[in-house]
Amino acid sequence: DTAVSQTPKYLVTQMGNDKSIKCEQNLGHDTMYWYKQDSKKFLKIMFSYNNKELIINETVPNRFSPKSPDKAHLNLHINSLELGDSAVYFCASSSGAEAFFGQGTRLTVV
Amino acid sequence: SQQGEEDPQALSIQEGENATMNCSYKTSINNLQWYRQNSGRGLVHLILIRSNEREKHSGRLRVTLDTSKKSSSLLITASRAADTASYFCATDGPGTYKYIFGTGTRLKVLA
């Protein structure tokens, strides 16, 4: 069973659309994250949630809205998509030490 | 920027040789982790070393940590073509809920 799974794996959409990426972890971790990997492969934190509460919002535009319905899920909704949003988005979870990442969602905005 | 740095940016070696990559970070840490990312794929967790540890081994991997220099190294011994990937270090600090990644080292192992 995949520990951290995110869907979809690929997402191609037009500018201005709204899209969501879902993430689920079955590790029983309290903390979940969203990271963005840009074209230069830099990985940067976007959000972190602990016990369903937002802990970190790392200067992400408010077009990005995470939602954590329970500790096992952290979804990412993006409004009014822009070309610059094209990237790979990774979900992760941790119990405070090791962090485990999903396979990533490659978002392409055309 | 809080981004950690890794060097070299790219490394090309022959199969069977050892590969060493280095990571430097900027703030005090609880843990440092190394990840592998194959082209177009997800991040695979390799090894974690805690701030009070100096060296750790896992199979062909050896990680060292020098907190006085804020640096770590990852050694892959007897490399294989399948080790070809990008390698990232990531640190987490006291009281933070985030992992700060290095810029990555692209390793190519030639068969």
C-alpha cells in the first residue's frame, strides 16, 4: 500500500481554470505538507498542517487554498491558474522526524 | 534564501566508483535527511541523521553530519547505474513544521 498518495499524477489545464490535487497518507502522521518543485528542481514548502490546523503558509498566493478534512488528508485547490503555476507539486507527511513524500503531481498550465 | 546548498551540482562517475555529495545548511537543525529523486519521479527517503549523531550507515550509504560546520555528506559506495538520480538533503529545525531542501546533486553513473 502506498504510504502517501496523491492524485492526479498529471494535470494539464488552461489558464484561468480552477483545479484540485488530493493527498492521502496512511501512516498515521499528524503533520502534512505541500511542496512545489520548480523547473530548476528547487523544492520549496508551501503549506504545513498539524492535526488539521494550518501551521505554515509560506507566502503562497491566496489563489492556493489547502484543506484538511481530517489528519489523513490534505488537498490543494488552486483558483485562476496561471502559467507560472506549472510545476510538480508534492504532498508529504511526517511524525516529526522522517518525512515521506507522494509521487508528485505534474501540473501544466497552457 | 533559506535554501540549503549542495555540491557538486552534477557528478558523473563510472559504475563501481564511490560518489560523494555534500550539503550545507544555514540554521540549527533537529534532523537532516537525504532523498533520491529519479527523473520525473517522486522523492524516495534514503536516510535520516539526527543532530546529535555524527555518522550513519544504511547498506551502501554512509552519511556524516558536522553541526559545527553546518554540513553533511552522503557517500554512495560501489555505485550502480541504477543510482543515477538527483539527491537532495533536507533539514528541519527546532519548533518548525517544515523541511528545507538543498539545491540537489545530479548523479550520473555510467555503465
